[in-house]
Amino acid sequence: MTELPAHPPKSNWSAGAVRAFLGGAGEPGTAALRPVDVVLIALLVLASVVLVYLALGNIVWVAGFAAGLTTVAAGALLFRRLYPVQPTTGAIAPDWALTRLAAEHDTVAVAITDRAGRLVCANDLYAGWFGGFVTPPGLPVDPRGQAALKDAGRAAWRDGTGVAAALALGPLMLDADVTRAGRADDYLVWRFRNVEIADVVHDVARALSAAPGTTAGLAGIMAALVTSEGRVKSANGAFVARATGRAETTIGGRDIAQLLRIDANGLLFFEQEGPKATPVRLLQVPLQPDNAAGPVLVLLVDEDGSAAERGAALTYIESLLSSLPFGLAMVDRDGRFLFVNKAFCRAAGVPEVKPPR
């Protein structure tokens, strides 16, 4: 005869386990069923069974209905235990450190403001241009620019985008565009770009010492940018080589009048080339026609005509030299004047007549 144990084994479904299965108390995402909830569910199940029995009058159908209802309820509780509802903790705060890293740019200054008008993020270029993390639209630009920024901000809140052009910030000229952004459209993104202002004089000076100047030299054109005082500001390699004898010579600041000479026949030469020099033809291009004291682009090409043609070109060359904005005079080795232009006559206080020989 098998001896029964003194104490029967305890069931794994203790009262605490049942409560945990039904309510999941103590775990996030679930809430325990209250006793009143359990009683209410039991009453509803009993009422359903009674109604089915009264309708069908068959105890077998009633038992099947009760078993099915119990199975559905157990499955619902099991699903609730396996896939609890995750609690919500409210809106997710933006990661401004990540946003600032994404906003870094070498040529575009970026800033972000919220609905309260507070600056919440900006890149380093923005701080560099505006002297710190200043909140737009109160930036250190001209008064007209500040008004334009305010209008752009209002337009962005209203329409989604806004623009402000030609904002003067010291030597910079900026264009700004403002965009409404965010999950709830509760931020403004301000972008500022530097507008490149065309500077003909600077561009020509840079081109003469770069590839365009070299290309012109290969075509036989000697070019120099000359200031109103007659000083060479920049020149291509061909001009430097002919004027000084060495292409690597520094010619900036030299007086162009000392680099050229005119003979008794009115022909123009480079001084350093001596008596066997090849005559050249001079052309000038004013870079600022409205400015009488502006710089001039001087172009020189070798004169390849006959002696008669060269003599006929004297009047043309003299007219060009006469219109130069700086004083120019040529003398021979004996100190006699060969040519003077109008600017030289005005500076010397002499009438504009043919110079003495």
C-alpha cells in the first residue's frame, strides 16, 4: 500500500498568483483588478448563463456557452499580461545637442527659436557673425534689416515661410529665410547666407595673376591694372616679363610711366628693352566709367605695322594717353618733353598745348 504524504503538495496557483495573473499588480503597464471588478464580471457571466438557459432550456448548451465565455475571458487576460500597454510620459523633448551638430555649416548661419521667442539652438557660424548667440530678430544689423527680420518672422508663423534680403552686417551683406518647423509647428528655423557683391576691380586684379592672365599672355596681350596715381596694382606674367625682363619680378606699386617710353616718332616702347625694343600699342579700359579717379586696365600688344602705319597711329596713341586719369609725361635723354597728357598739364599748371621739344 502506497503511503500518502503527510502534507499534500501546494498548488502553484496560490491566491497571490491568481491575483497577479488577473491584475498584474506591481508591473509597469498593467493595473490590478479591484475586488468590485471581479464581482461585477462574475455577475455579468452568471446573468449571461441564466439568459441562455431561459432562452434555450438546454443545460448542455448552457454549459458550452459558459465554457466558451470562460475561455475568451482567460485569453483576454493572458493577452493583457503578455502585451501590456506602455505608459506614456508626455511629449518627447528635442535632442538639441544632435540638432546643433546637424546644423553646423561653413557658409550658412542657422538658429532655431520657439514660440516664446527664445533661442534654443544655433551653430558656430551664427555666433561668429552676430557676436554671440543673439536671439533673432534682434540682431546687430541696420534698422531696415531689423524691421525686415521682424516681418519675415511674422510671415513664417502665419504662412510657413518668410524672407529678408540685403541685411547689412558690417562688411557682410546677408540674405535670410525663415521656416516654420516642428511636430506641432512650434519652432522657427532662421538661415542666413552671405551675398557675394561683385567687385570688378578685385576680380580683374585676381584674374591677371591667375590662369586668365596667363592665357592672355600666351595670346600676346600684356595687361596691367593701374590705379589713378599711375601705380601698377596687378599685372599678368607677359607684362611683367616685358617691363622688367623677369616674369617673377614683383611689380606691384611701380610707376607705369617709368616702365614705358615714347620716341621722337611717337612710338611707345618698354623702357628696359633698350633701343632695339619692339614698339607696342596701348589700349585702356576704364573699370569704373562713372569714377574719374577709378583704376584702369591697360592692355599692350606688339605693333606689327610698317613705319608709315606706326606714324599714323601716333594720334591714336596720344589720344589714349591723354585720357589717362593720372599725369603722364615723356622726355628724351636730353630732357626734352616728348609728350604730356591733360592730367599732367593740370597738375603742372601749364596750358594744354603741344609740349616743347
